Amino acid sequence: MFDGLSLLASKARDKDSLMPHDHLHHAHDLGFAHDIRTMLGRRRFLALVAGVGAVAVAGGPAAALECVVLPWETAGPYPADGSNAKAGQVVNALTQEGVIREDLRPSFGALTKTADGVRLDLELTLVNADGCTPLSGHAIYIWHCDATGNYSLYDITDANFLRGVGIADAEGRVRFTTIFPGCYDGRWPHIHFEVFESVEKAISGEASLLTAQIAMPESDCANVYAADERYANGTTNLGRITLASDNVFGDNSADEILQQTAELAGAPNSGYLGKVTIPIDLNADRSSVQPMGGPGMPPEGFVPNGAPPPRPGS
């Protein structure tokens, strides 16, 4: 009697079903899995699929799809974590006073510029993928572009806004206030992050437990870019990219995409609340991962100590 829901779960894992429609072109059939997610929303979809038990979805419990280990992804050319250089100088925001903070909109330390855009309050939950248990005391460093697609300390050299470190509470939660990221040509709207065992390890240059990215939902991106003139070219750039064609998210599984896409509530005129659960495999083989700024070969796609690649890799 689970045949229908088994089919739903199977289709949800079909990568092609995740390709979002280009909102500047004619709509086309994206399949049943896309339709059910659109109608029910991400969390209700996951609950529906997982709720049918192990017969329909391997693993059974509703938490199964909430604890999909995310793949290691490029930090891009603008991490400012000490791992790459600009004009021959290593850029490291993690050693600057004030980097541990909740509100990422203003610059910190000696810099004073503030990022302008639609408010986004983020609640990130760090968990051990083995059992989905909270990672209390772990640290996460996040960074992203501004409303027009520029990165502080690189594109905007006299600002370090939209970067910061947070420490997980007893429930593994970290909260940030930032702005909705813009969309620049060649990349799906996203937020970068690195997770560390402790804040001391974050600022001392040790390798992260996980480096990955958060994807922003298409419909919310389209609404923000269309409604707010601060997001110049956002609508045009979003119309040129899909999750499937993105050079970072494009080869992720359906479950990975669901896991790393922010669940948003809100509107462009009032701001958004975004939630993401970030499961981390603490037993993963990290032998090839180098400390930040180290001389070895970091994960594929990372850009060590050299000129940044073209913008689509960021």
C-alpha cells in the first residue's frame, strides 16, 4: 500500500526533478517531486516522505532526511580565512577583533562600512550526523556577497561586513542577522560556511570539519530581486542559472540539496527568517584537508594562495 509514496520518495531523489524553472522563461513540467514540494513546502514534504517509514524511505524516521551529510564544497576565492591571498597579502578576517558576532551587517574592527539589503535572520543548527545530536560549543564562520554580488575585503577592500563567527549553544544553534545575498552572474544565490570544533580552532588556522554552502530558495530570491532596487541585476542573473547548472550545487544529490537549502519565512518588505540544519560527519576522512593557509593540496575546487578564479567558482 506504500507504492505511491515509494514512488514519491524515489522521484524526490531524481536529480533532474530538482532543476528549478527559469522564472524569465515559459514554465515547464518539473515533475511530481517538484510539484509536491511547491504545494507542501520543504519541511512538510520531508515529513510526508519520511513518515511512511522504512518501507518507503531507507532509514524511516522523519529525522533521516534532516541529517543528510553535506558534501565538502569549495570555499571559493573570497573566504578571507587565511587560506588564500590578494595582491600577495593573505586576507584573514578570523584573526581580527570583533569577528565573533551576531549582526553581520556592519563592518568590524577598524572598518566602518555597513551592508545594505533585505534583512535576513539566520538560525543554523549544527548537529552530529550520527544521531542528529547537537554540536554544542562548535563554531561556524559564514560569509556571502552583498546585494549586488560583491564580497567584502576583495571586491570592496575597505569593508569586512557580511562575515562573522558564531558559537553553537547547548542545542547546537547559532544565530546571525545579515542581509539576503544577491545573485551575481554564473552562481546560484548562496551563503558560504566553515564549521570548526571550537572557536579557538576557527581563529588559529586549523582545518574545518566541513566547508560547504547554503542554497537560497528560488521563489524567495525572485521575490527579493524583483521588489528591491538595491539588488541590481539580481533578476537577470537568476534567470541565467539553475541549481542543476550551478557549478557547486549541480552535482549534489536531491537529498543534499534539500538539506542545504534554507527554509525561509517572510517577505521582501519585512525581512526573512531562515533556518538550516547542518549535519557533520565527525568520522569523515580529512587527511587531505590542510590547515588554513597550509602548503598541501586542499579539497578539489579550492583556490590556495593565488589569484582568484573567474567569479562563477565563488
